[in-house]
Amino acid sequence: MVLLLWSWGRFGVLKKLTPGGAITHEVSRLKKDFGPAVSKLKNPAANSAADLPFAAPEVAAEVVHWLSHLGAERRLSAKTVDAYQRDVRQFLDFLAMHLGGRVTLAGLRDVATQDVRAFMAHRRSQGACGRSLMRSLAGVRSFARFLERQGNGRLGALAAIRAPKTPRTLPKPLAIAPAKRLSDAGLRAGEERPPWVLARDAAVLALLYGSGLRISEALGLKVKDIPAPGRGDTITVTGKGKKTRMVPVLLPVLQLVADYFAICPYERAPEAPAFVGVKGRPLSPRIIQLVMASLRSALNLPETATPHALRHSFATHLLARGGDLRSIQELLGHASLSTTQVYTAIDADRLMQVYRSAHPRAAT
């Protein structure tokens, strides 16, 4: 009988093994499809045992099916799938320790509310904050719902547990003037870097603020995605869940990108990445984060001035200038309007500050 074992390998794929350990034709197909990355898995059975010694094979197989469902059917980002994988791994690890044995499907069905509370307390003792606990609970609940849909029983204890309350934190946008200055390559004129690198960084930061892009969206653009100045005023980006959306792009931003393209020493084939590093490979987000850290010092900005803060600034400044919430939601690519509504609180705070400082009766 074929025994299903699994590996947390790079692709999170299911390996089929015979009792003797011979890999079936499915792994051969995976090697053909994915190349060396799968070939590096010398012993899938050993990998499985080492990664989840606290879960029965039946549970491990369901975890693999669930992760595949998250990535292929729900189209969650790789980072989200990785975070959910980590959450469920921690939960199963704790249950094995807490209940004194390998976790089985029957054991999961018998989990009580006090077991879940014990898990949350354990995570808290490890230093997890309220937001991390909320995410952990969300990941475990997602796995539990998947098991229920697969006919493996219901984990009612998870539904009975309230997520921990977390203090509400508001995005911290930049003021308009520094947000605009960040894309001025002249600020870094004294740095010993090639001019094309300075032009590249200015173009990326201009896209983040001018179009409200996530850094992954900006760095995921290809040369063909960005029109030349005067030949278009929109770009199509791929956001979370591989969803695409069209966003406007200002002429000054397109000009900065064109200036960078004009002096970039690497090829500009239509399918090539628009933004590349000094070795011609796709640009790492970490480079832009370091650039932003340098500019923070030059402009005396707070630590909250990050690349993502430019996206917050885009939304906040649009709202302050009369933009409607639904349009801003579409521009940002938010799935829910409630996510966008957080910017109304920022604008309300700003209006109250203006009122208190300017109204003649505000101090009485």
C-alpha cells in the first residue's frame, strides 16, 4: 500500500513513496517540471520525519493538500502561505507536547477549548504579541475549515475562542513635501554610486508615492508594463493573490522611469524586469528599504518613513484632497472597503488638529 509522506520543501509538494522507499513517477514528473530544486530532496521520507515528527502521516498529508489549496485555488501570496504553514506547524507541535503523543485526525477532532487557550498562552510566553496571536489563530482556523470541508470532522473548540484584542494602529503617512522630495536624485548626489542606480531608486520611490504601489508590485513590473512619456498614463500591476489592477501614473513619474531606462546599462527587452540591481538581476526590496533609510537621515524623517509609508501617503493625501473612499480602494487594490477606511481616521485626526490650532473658541 502506498504510504503518503510529505516534505516542507521549497514547493510544498506531496511525495508518494512505496514502503521500500522508492519514489513513484509523480516525483519524476515534479523533477521534470521544477528542475534542480526538487532534485535536491535526497530523501523525502527522512525530510518528512524530521520536519513533523509530532504529526501522523494522515495529518501531514492534509496539511500538504491545504497548503496547495491556499496557493493554487485561493491564490494567496507565497508569504501568506508560508506564514500559515508556520502557524499550523507551531499548533501541531504544541498539541503533541501538550497531549503527549503524535497528532492524529481523531485527536484534532477531540481538541477542547482549554487546549486552544493553552496554546495561546504558550505562544504568549514565547513573546508573541496580540497581532501575532491573531494571525496564528487565523492560520489554524483556516486549516480547521479545510479539514471540515474534506469530511474530516469539525474543530469546534477553535470557533469558541475569541481572538485577542490588539490596540488599533493607524498608518503613518509622510507630509506632502518630503514625500515628493524622496524621488529627487539630487538628494544623493554626493554618494559614490553610478548615476543609473540613483535614477533607478528615484523612479521606484516615485512609483510608490505617485501610484500607491506596494514595493513588490513596483519591482514586479516588466519593461513592457511601463509606457514611455506621452504614450500612456496607466500601468497594470499584479498585487496580492495575483490579482491585477490598472492604476494611473503621472507624467513626471513616467519621465523619471524613462530617464532611468535611458542610462541603465542592462538590456531593456520587453519581458525583462524594469528595475534591476547592479548585477542585472531583479532588484531586491531590501535595496529600496536601505535607500529609504539613507533618505530618512538626509531629510530628518522618523523611523516610520518606510517604502510602504509612501503608499499610505498616497492614500491619505488623495483623501485629504477630496478623493472618494471607493476609488481609493480600487487604486490600492484592497479587497475590502474596511481596509481602506482606516485612512479616514488619519484625515479626521488631521482635521481635529487644524481645528484646535485655528478655531478661536477651540481653547475655551
